[in-house]
Amino acid sequence: MDILEGDEKNVFEFFSQLQQTYGGNWDGEELLIDSDDFGFINSVCYNFLEDINIGVTSLKLKRAFVYNNRNGQDADFIGIRIGFTGKFEGDNATKHNSRECIYIYNGNQEFSITSEENSALKWVFIRFPKDKFHLLADNSNTVITQLMENKMPWFYYSSLLPEINVLVNDIFNVMHQKDIRRGIFLGKAIEILTMFKRVLETNNQKHIAFNIHPSDIKQMVMLKDQLLEDYTIQPNLKILSENVGMSLSKLHRTFKKVYGMPILQFFNKHRIEEVDRLIRNTDRTLVDISDVLGYTHLSHMSRTYKKHFGYSPSDVKKA
């Protein structure tokens, strides 16, 4: 397993180090590594106003790796990472192979990104200092501005919201269009930040985790990926606690602190959101979706869907 160390404050230095270690090309704007041994990495990153970084990374690595982000004591910037993960070969058809998620965190929050061998990942990342926030959104005394003043390590997790998914795809779609991508990156990043501001204002910091140890975050992120890998497998809390080396009580406490809800509620929430994604973005029948996602009966899935969204899945299919 390759272990990579870096920090988002010096992202361009990190890309340069990757190029020196694994070969490929880094021109100060785009990193491209395509190695028979290591795999494929393509990153495009732009700097705005000296300390605002906006970029996108796509990779398919043949070796397992851990990336340790060592931000250190620098609470004066905010990071946003919107990621998609999943194996890109040998997939089981029942697996949810694009585990989309959003993380927002301050510069004191260390974290790790772990990838199995033969896995594909892609993410958009946005980093800005708090004194530039007014350039990207507004400078009113809001929940997010209060949050930026908090010096404790903190981060916020969310599944990928549909309206943000559209903006992220707009960024990915221009990744290789050099003549327009810089402007598109900045414009879409401002829209994403505006959307996040609304979400955080609505939640009023309800699901923000403060002062979590990096090792606990790493375990919970890995556990989250395990839970969402195959929706036909109901979580077994006893087995999960053994896998992460925690007592049941600590597992419950840590997971809820990180994700804002108990494990089973988290699993069921993401599963019904995956139902909605498949209804809207595929031609699969409701019976097929129910079977693929492990519901015992179509009626059970339909009742759960209506309770969560306020309308039935058949209404969406008809539309």
C-alpha cells in the first residue's frame, strides 16, 4: 500500500512531488500520470487571488493507497471535497458503485482518504480562507461565518444533493477544455458554496462534528463506505463493532457524532435516496430497483419512499 502525505495549503507542491515520485507530467496547472505499475491520475487545479484553490481530480489506481491530509493548525481556511468512489472492474451488479458524498471542514481537521487497489475515485475540491468568503458568497453574520470563527477541528458530511450534483458534473464536463475550464471552475464553485451556505443555514450546525480524532474519522469513513457498498446486506452492528475494534457503545456514539444519526437510520436514508436516484436516472422498473437494493417487497420500498419524500415512486415514474 502506498502512503501519501500532503496538505491542501500547498496543493501545487504536492502535485509536483507526485510527478517526481511516479513520473508523468505536471505543468503547474494539470497533473497527468499514466503508469502501468501505479495507475492513472489526472488533476486540474487553479489558484485565484493567491489563496483560493479550485480543482478536480480523477484517478484509477492499480495499487491500494492512503492519502493523509496534514493541515495542521490553520483554522483560517475552509475546505470542501465532493467525491465519488467505487471499484472500476469486477463489480457486483448489486453494489452501489458511486458512493457520492460531500465533506466540508476547517484547516485544523486532519483526515485520510483510503482507496483499495483497482478503484476509481474522482472529486472536486475547493479551498478558501475565511477572509475571502465574502468574495464567494456574502459577509453577513450567518451560521457559516460563525462556524468559520470556530478554532476547533470540525467537519460536515452530507450525501450528494441533486442540485449540487448538477454543478459538479458541469465542472467534470469541462475538465479537458483548457480554453474555458478556469472560468467555469470559478463560477460553479461560487454556486456550490452558495448552495452549501443555504444547507448549513437550514441545519443550523446540526450535523457538524467538532473535535473528532483523525483516526476515528478514518474508521467512520471506511465504515460508511462499507455500509453503502451493497444495499442488500443489512448492517450487523455486532460485526461492525468487531471490524472497527470498538465497543458497541463507542461505535454508536462515534458514528452518530460524525454523521448525525444512528447507523441503521443512516443506512436506510442512503438506500431510499439511491432508490430515488435509480428511478430518476435509469430505465429500471420499480420491481427491479426494489430487488437490486434488497427490499423484501415492492410495497415496503414504496411506503418507505413516500414517507421520506412525500410522494410515491410511481408518481415520479409517470412524470
